[in-house]
Amino acid sequence: DSDSDSNTCCLALVKKGETVLVLGAAGGCGMAAVQLAKAMGAKVIAAASTPKKLQAAKDSGADEVVNYTKGSLKEKIKQITNKKGVDVVFDAVGGSHAQSAVRSMAWNGRYLVIGFASGKIPKIALNLPLLKSCALVGVFWGAWVQRSPMEALKNMMELSEMMQKGVIRPHISKVYSLSETWKALDDIDNRKVIGKVVVVPSLSSSSSSSSSRSKL
């Protein structure tokens, strides 16, 4: 729950009943954020770029979905939240939508900077956190594991338990053989992947196949 010290995927900051906006919600990290936020009792707004990706986010538990390539993200969030804004933004994408997401924050919200999958590091005007009284929180998971190994172990144990109970279900869109690693990376680079892809060294290239809603 949100009182856990495990800091599960940075979403221990989420309180029951809050609203969470997940950018890049059809990616592996984004889908995990959607499922974990729902497990913690939050309302989840999933943002992605295509109808197929939005449906995948919806299937993962998102309450609302937004195509951020069409229209104003800020206006859509304002409409969904009845002008209140979102309490938490989970941003693993960066790029051009970051500023709109900050403008969509509720009072005392938290903006989690996870990464920059878009390839562009956004520049955010610092008057926005001031006006919203919101916090920009950098989330460097690799460094956190090194600095807090025992908490990281608790984190993994909690995630494993949630998987065993079916609370979270990793979505594997395709399995590749080792010789097809280049193809897996190419599909990721070209944004063809929904959820995760897996490379299995023992798998022959003729046996690789698509898989939907797979469990690890």
C-alpha cells in the first residue's frame, strides 16, 4: 500500500483516491505505473499516441485515456479532473508534453521525472512549480538501488508477491530469439512495442511468436 517503505516504482508517493497521469502509458514502464497506481487506489489517466496503445492502457486498468497527439493535453486533463488537475505525473517520456503536464498539476502535486524516451529533455519554466506549489521529483532507480539495497530488495519482493497474486501482469507483446535481438531493438526504436519484449537465448528464430497479456 502507499504506506509501504518499498517505494514501489516511485509510486509510494501516491495516496488512495488521488489522480495519477501516466505519460507513455503503453510502454513497459508506463503499463507498470498504470497497474501499480490502480493497486494503490488511485484514479489513473493514461496518455499515449495511438488508439491501439490507448486500448492497451485501458486493458491494464486505466480509468481514462488521452491521446496526447491530438488537441491540448492540459485542456483534456482539466475536463477529466473537473479543473482540479492531477496529483501525480509519471513521466518517462519527456519531450514536448512535459510542460503541458506540469500545467495540469493540482495544488501540492508531485511530478516524477523518470526518463526521456522521446529523446528530448524538456525545459520547464520554474514559475510553474511555484504557482502550483508542486514538487519536481527526480527518480533515478539505478542509483537508488545502489544507495538503498535493502529497500530495493523489499521492493522486488513486494513486486513478486503482487505478480503471484495477479495484481500486476506484465504485458509481453512479442518474444524474440537471441539472433533476433536486433529486431527487438529496432521495434522498440520505431515505437512498435506495447508493454515489453523478451529475448530468449534458447529460442529458435522460427519459434518466436507474439504474446498478449503474458505473465512472466
